[in-house]
Amino acid sequence: MKPVSFYLLTDTHYFENELGAEGKAYEDYMQKEQYFLRESSAIVKSTFARLAEDKETDIVIIPGDLSKNGEKESHKCFIKELYKLKESGKKIFVITAGHDYNEWSYAYKNDERIQVEGTDFDELCEMYRDFGCGDAIAFDKETHSYVAEVTDGVRMLAICCDSPNQPKGAADERLTAWMKEQTDKAKNDGCSMFAICHYPVIPPVPVFDLVGDAKIKEWRKVASFLADNGVELVLTGHMHIQSINEFRSEKGNRLIDICTSCLAGSPAKYRKITVDESSVLKVETIDVEDFGWDMNGLSVQEYFDRQFSNAIVTRVRKALDGGEGIVKHLKSFAGKRFDNITVGALGRLLMIKVDEPFKNKKLTELIGEVGVGIFSGDGAYVEGTPVYNLISAVLKRFSFIIKKVEPKLEKEGVKVDLKNMLLNTIGNNKGYSDNNAKFILK
């Protein structure tokens, strides 16, 4: 691949606070939300100011979910920030995704959720035409996918899979045919090509292969198509996670998927990516820094992580509600004890050994820590660590259930080893970092 350098940030989820972000309905909503709403505009403005300071790297790429949920006013204010960044000398390329168009957009005022003006999908291209599609070499009007030459000899295939005109989260036959035309043209013109897509093309962690919209539909087929047509690198978002993964097609061609976290929520990171003259791809991860907010004495990372951890626990707590008959009774019994049970008590209940450091830790705290750890990348819970040992023992205790479930989880003819899938999700065994890594490209 020819030399190029750019910043990559995604899932900005910009929300304009003047629409309303206060009151009981807002506070209730934020109990289960991973990323920040009220703080998002300050996070974006602070990050853009940092990018503007770098006078050497002049390309910025943002693969979708630009707004919170399609509020027109959020888009207008975000676009103003994009123009400010562009005035600093940056070339900016964006795509839109499912959170960017919505008939039912909301804000929060006077303890209630209120409806605000949303944005139609067909409006988005004109709104963001100065940030990619307006200068496109090729444009697909059905999906707003496009091709741009980001620097001399390097083209970007911007794949939009979240339009109302095709199956959500999919690259159907028509779009794939259009992409084939673009990859062929890039080869004929002697240009390198990489891709961006809001959806991960490769599941960011193994267990996400079981989650419907955690990756593009028929991901192996799409990954093989890209790899076999000269696209070795794809930049993605959507899942708010730090991950880097490799895939090999049956022909032996490689695709590298760099998935980057939500800018406005834990782990709150973005990337600087360079390809040098020797085709060495360098991925550098950068933390969101102080954005001028009162964080009640917490560090920036602690502030982000606390929100995400609380959201994970809230969602687990909600999962313990409902059901019928004995299921409802068991859920109610577990729910009443969920907030106070320790890891040691859980171990005694399941008759498994719990390492000393965790015996007095509340289960809610451990669940939050593990969740944050997974999404931060570089899973620290590898074989031999106390958390790995604990989860491995729990999975072993329920192995009889797992064996019955696994056949029902098979997809695309691929068998599922649920225990290894879960353990490889909490621990990085790939041999390289999800945050800072180097690869040699073709």
C-alpha cells in the first residue's frame, strides 16, 4: 500500500445540549447508556482542537454514527465543528450510519423525554457533501457509499450498510457489484485502496460472532471479497470497542479490521494510522483527554469507565426482571440478591474455588470491570489470571448446558465452541495489541 497518514475516530454521537439534556427522564436514560449525551459536544470540540494542532497529518476519517440519534440540530452543530476543523487544513471524510437518520429523535426536558426534529436519510448526503461524497470519484446513490482519493494514489472505499434502501447491516449483491467495479478501477489506475465501514467486517471479539448486528451480515463472505479484491485494510466502528483482527480468505489473502471505540464513551479512544514507504502499517491509540468538564475528582478515564460499568450492571439487573412461572420466581430471587452478593458467595453457591483477592469483591463490581476490560481491548484476563480461572470454572460447572446450546448457535456451517469463544473474548491471545500494533502490508 502506498504511504498515507490519517486520524481515525468514530461514533462521535454528537448531541446538541440546547435540545435538552436534563431532568428525571434524562437521568433514568443515562443509567443504562454506555456513552455520554450531555458531554458529547464538549468531547468532540476538545478532540477536534487537538487534531487541528497536528500540522503534519491532514486527513481525518469518521466512519458513522455522527449524531446521537438523528437530531437535525445535532447534525447542524456537528457540521459547524467539522468546518472549523477543515479550516485548520484537514481533509475530512465521513460516512453516516443508523444513528444519523431518524424520524423519531428525542431530547430531555422538564423530567420528560420530548420529540425533536429528526433527519431523513436522503438529506444526509447534501448535509455532509463537503466531507467526502461531494468530491467522490464514484458515488452509489442508493446507499451513499462512495470512493474518494484521500491522497495521491490512495483511494478509500466508503461502504455504507445502514441505508433504508437495502438490508440493514449488509452488503447485498447490488452493492457488492458496485464495490467490485471500484476495486477493479483502482487496480487499473495503479492506486492502493483501503475501506471504511460502520459495521465491523470481522467480529471484534469471538463472542460477537453470535450477536446479530455486531458485525456485517455474512461477514466471512464480505471479508473474503475485500481481501481477494486488493483491499487489505478496513476501518470500522459501531460496537464501541478497541480491537484489531486479521482474516484470511480461502485464497490466502488477508484483511485487517481496525475497529475503534466510541469517542464519547468508555474506552473513549481514537487512532492515528500511518503507512510508510516500506508498507509498514502503524496503529497508535490516543486517549480522549480533559474536555473541560467537572468530573467530581475522577480522572478522565475513571469518569468514562464508571459510566460504562454502571450501564453494564444496570442492563444485567434489568435482565433479571420479567419471565413467567418458575423463571420469574428464580429471576426475582436472583435479582433481590444481585447487588449484594460477593464473588466468594457465588463460588460457594456453585461449589467452585475463588482466588483470595476476589472473595470479598461484589459481583456487580467484577461484572463492570470485565465489561470495561473487554471493550478497552488487549484483554488482560488471560489463562492463569484470577478472573480467567473464575470464569473458566463457572463455564465448566455449566458445561452440560453449554453442550446442548452450542449446536443451536452454529452459523454459516461453522461449529461453535462456546467456552473457548468466551475465554478468548476476555483475554487477548492474538499475539498483537488491539491498541498499538504494526503490520507489513502487501
